[in-house]
Amino acid sequence: MKVLIFMVDCVGHINSCVGIGQQLSAAGHGITFLIRNHWHGLPESYGFDAVYYNDTDVEYTPADRLKVWSQICDKEGYFQDIPALDKSVNFFNTRIRDFCQTITGKVDTIIENVINGLKPDIIVVDHLLAIPSVIVSGIPWVWASSLQPLSLMGWSDDRLPPTWSGLSIFGDKNKWSEYRKSLAKMTRNTWQEFNDYCVGKGCEPLDKLQFFYPSPYLNIYVYPRELDYQEYQPLPENFYRVDHLMRSDEKQSDYQFVIPETLLDKPGKLIYFSMGTLGSANVANMKRLIRLLAKLKHRFIVSKGPMLGLDNDKDYRLPDNMWGETTVPQIQVLPKVDLVITHGGNNTIAETMYFGKPMIVLPVFIDQLDNAQRIHDLGYGIRLDANNCTEHELLEAIDKLLNDYDLLDRLRQIAQRIQSDNSIANIPTVFEKLLLKN
């Protein structure tokens, strides 16, 4: 098969699509990434073909793009201590609107031209928004969601908490309803404009609040079975869940992460701390959290992120009980640590469960809030406030999780189940069946 893969321009989505591409490539299928110019060379490093595009008049490097996103997150309140509803409304009326304008302005036409030239057998889309040129192409297409499952299911189903709310499955359903009504009211214009565009391109009307169409062919989403919501929402047969989409990095095939010598002789448990690409861009809060963790009698491996130590902070150094780099090989680090402190990005949640580690989740915005609450509700970790958690709360959470031997045993069993099931390996078969049906 000739497979075209297009994804939203974010690290987590790209990594998930690399995971899908690697499985299909290993089965003999040809993979082409449609990806923005500033990722030049990345698809080829995994053995994929690539078509590059630029949808703006400005050429960004990935580092430049991160700085822009950091400024956006700060300006629009995602780094601030404001209600989840306000963050969602801001995200819809700024970021989603921007995505809509990008798609309707250039990207939909770019994709249409690539489809006509490449003539793929299957198209994979990992995006927050519908791509009309894909939907009306007549080519079987796969909706791959690397966001938390409520991003697929939680927009209107009153059996589930609303998407990006961080509300509990065990919470007050009246609050769910109020959240959905408020979000729908305050984002109606953004939704209506994009719906009108999709209908004008020959698509069916979008469901209220939704900016995408589930694929009539195949929908793939990433979430460990133990965390999933299927007990509340039986899914159609054309939905396929994978426990993870972990990629193998050929560039690091000969590299093995070793615990740095500076941490070997120090006391305490070994803890991995990462706030993700965007969460780490909140440099002030990263420094605050690091100051708190420095007071604890544990050792920390820190994924500092691209912004910490840059510009006005060039002389910044981690405390003595920590070691870190701008990026660390997360998949190699996770099996060596005792606990993970994370922002709650979907890939990190899935990978941490893969290795059976307890979590403290410090969510920032969108699906991180839902992941944090799901982990907390099911007892696989503890949710804390990213902006306001105290030294005492962190220490109490760490001690509670590391001394809960029943939890640690359950997590070990889950890790064994995920690794033995290897659900990601079935992706080629699922795709091949899709093509045979059509």
C-alpha cells in the first residue's frame, strides 16, 4: 500500500504518526509524510518519504516555532491558574480558529494537490480538525487520534465528562452539562464558520461542538485498556484502540541510557520529571517546580525542555540532586525510574503505563487535564495543580505512591499485559483489512 500521513504540527502528534508509519513500513508498505518545512529531514531519518509544505509567509525552525507557541500560551492564559472552561474557550476561539483559517486558506488545497499527485491507497490524518479534501477524495482514510479519548468521545455524550474539562467521571453530571452548554455558546461562531466551509466542500454538517468527522472506514486512538472509557461508551467496530504508539529510534539504536554517575551515590528514589514541550516552555514555573523538588531527598532525571537555560538564563544549572538535558531519551529513561512526574501528555501517559510506573500528573491544558483526572480517579497516580502545588504536597504524593505496594504490583501486571499484547503490531493487519473492504 501507498500510505499518506498528515498530522497537526506538534511534537506529540508527529511522534505518534512515526509509530504508525514504522509498523506499516515494517510490513512492506510505502510511507509518505506530508509535513511542514521546518521538520525537514525528520521523516527521512525514519526511512519515510516526505512532501514538505509551508502555509505561512514566514519560515520557522522548530525552535522558533516553540518560542512562538510559548508566547501564545502565555498570552492566551494556558500557563495561568484559570478555570479549564476559560482555557478551552480561549483555545477554541484562538488556536482552533487559527487552525481553521490555515486549513481553509491553504492547507486543504495543498493536501488536495498532493493526493492528486501521489494517488495514495490510504490516507492517515492525525489532526484536531476535519480535512475536507481527504473526506471527499474517495480514498479510504483513517482518523488517528493521539489525544486523550475524550477528545474523540466527550463532546456530546452525556455519559462521559466533557472534553478538556478535567472533570471526574464520578463527578456531578450537572457540571458536565453546564460546561458543554457554556463551551458551545462561547465557541458557536468559530464552529459555524468551519462547518460552513466543510459543507461547502461537499461534506456532511459537523456535529455540534465537533470540528472533525470520525472516519467511516477506520479510527485509531491511543490509550491503555486499563484507562479507557469503553465501559461507559461501547465503540463501533471501526474504532481500534492501541495501548501505545511508541516509536523505535534508529538514530539511538546503538545508544543505551545510563544513569549519570552524579546521581548514583545519592540517596532516595529515582524520579523522572518532564512537563512536555509546551509545559516546559513556562520557564518561571519550571524553575519553581525544580526548586521544590531540590528540597526533597530523592534523585531526579529532568527533561528541561528547549526554553530553560536559553536567552537570559544561559548560566542556569540544575540542583545537585538532579541531572537533565534539553531532551532526554524518554523511552530509555522510563524503565529505570521509580516514579514519573509529568504534564499528562497522552504519549507520556501511555509510555509510563507501558513500563508500569506510578505518576504524579501536573496538567497544563486541553487533554492533559482529562488524563490527570482519569489517572487520579482510577488510582494509578495523583493529580496536583501545576501552578500551585507545594513542597509538602509533592513529597506526600511521592511517598504515598512509592509505598503503595498493591498499586506497584498492579502496575507491574499492567506493564506485562501491554508488552505481551503488543497491540501496535496489529496495525498493518487492520489497515490491510480496511483496503480489502474497499
